[in-house]
Amino acid sequence: MTTDPSQAASHSQSGQQNQGLDLSAVRSRNLPQEPAGRAAQDPNAVVLPSLVFDVDEAGFNDVVAISDRVPVVIDLWAEWCGPCKQLSPIIERVVTSFGGKLVLAKVDVDANPRLQQAFGVQSIPTVVAIVKGQPVPLFQGALPEPQVKAYFDELLRLAAENGVSGQAVVDGAEPEPQGPAHPEAEAALAAGDFATAEQLFTAVLAESPADAEAKLGLAKAGLGRRLAGADPAQLISAADADPKNAEAAMAAADAEIVGGDPERAFTRLIALIRTSAGDEKEALRLRVLELFEVLGADDPAVTKARTALMRALF
């Protein structure tokens, strides 16, 4: 989702003008997290001896269990395979760089032919993943490190959409607190300089279209810009008084999202989508998708509204 940012005002001026806007009802994954407690007390932490490990047929069920909370990358290789020896260090380095968001299980296909058959592997190296017990094909052959990282970025996006966003912790270590992924953009967002935040997040997405943090930041910046200086109650009243007005409905939905009533926001927009056509219908659809991004794929209101949106469109 890309938005044309409005002309940027100065950072300090925007912060002063928009300090009253409360975005606390929407998810804040872009903001720095509180320091993590002990791994054993964190329900999303999976304690493992290492982020990279060998696995055989006897222990593969443990790998499947891990994939319920953390995506597992599977590297299928053999000792005699030259490209495997080129690729394996790259995969290990990239997986480790994610700091526990992924783990790597290495499978020697000569020693574990049934696993090779289970994944339908005909040539190696082959890299697949498991998310919630389901196989996810990734790639075959030796790839350069940037391409490997791009595949794993997309894997994390897919995993998050399916509610798999835990962190693997090496036994005896603590999860590292994660700071903001895009500090300058997120600082602008926190200060209420929504135009600058939109520009910065848009630039990130031009380079990395699958960057989930930037997508969230851009959606929140757009929401903040649209609501800056507005009275949410008046926006909702205006839309209620003119229920066929798409612009009023979108403004009211923004206010309802920030006000903690996403179900009403989505019901309002999807009802109009059913009776709209052309550019108006597309604008409403895009606004619903943008608000999905703000709340997150695992939000119950998003799950329910996604089904309703599909029915309204088709």
C-alpha cells in the first residue's frame, strides 16, 4: 500500500499541532519494546540449544512443534554437494542475523532419505520452511546473500499473517529488546509529524516492498495525518447523517479505529463497498486494507472483516 505523502511541514511544527491525537487504540509494533523478562516467563519465547541445528527423521516432530511459534527454515543438503557448501554458511549467517525470529534445521538427505521424499526434493540444495506444521517452498540452488534474506523477509511476513511471531532464545540467553526498525521515521510518527513519517516510510518501501514495519508505519502515519485537528465525534456524526457519502464514511472509520471500535469501522466501509462502483469502490477497498494494516492480521476484527470484504467484492 503506497500513499502520496502531503507536503511536509517542519518537524517541530507538526509535533506541536498533532500532540492531541491519540493512536493508543491501534497496535504499536513500530515503537521500542519494553525490556524482555526471562525467556522461561515469555509465552512467545522458544528455548533452544542453538538457532542452527541438525535434525534427523527421529527428531523431526520436535521441529514441527517449534514451527507453531517460530518459523523453521529447512536446509536440505549432502556432504558431496558443492553448491550446498556454498549456500549453507550464507543461510546460517542470515538466520542468525534475525536474532531468533527464525531458526535453521539442517537435514542431511543421504542420512535421512524419508525427509527428502516427504519434501519432494529432487535436487539439492533445497531450502523450504515450516510454519504451523505446514511446508512452505522457498528456493533451490545456491543464491547470493541478499536474495536469501529477501526470501526470509517474505517468510516472516507470511508467518506473522498466520500468527507465528515468537522468538527463539538460545538456552541461558535472554531475548534482546528490539528497538525501532526505522528510527527516523518512527521518531517523526511519535512526534506527530505525519507528513515526514509518510515520506520516510514510503522511501523504505520503495527499497523493500515487503517490510512489514514500514507498511505499518505508513498506515499509521496516514491515519494520523487524516485525523489531525479533527473532532472524531463530529466525523462519526456526519457519516451517520449521510450514510451513502464515501468520504464521510472513510473519515468516520478512521475515527472509529482510533476510538477502539474497529468492528463498526469495517461494517461501515464494507456496507458501502457493496453498493458502490468504480473509483469510489476501489477507494473504499484500499481504505479497508490500510486499516487492516494498522490493526494487524491477527486482530479478531480484521479476521472477521476480511471475510466480509471478500463477500462484498465477489
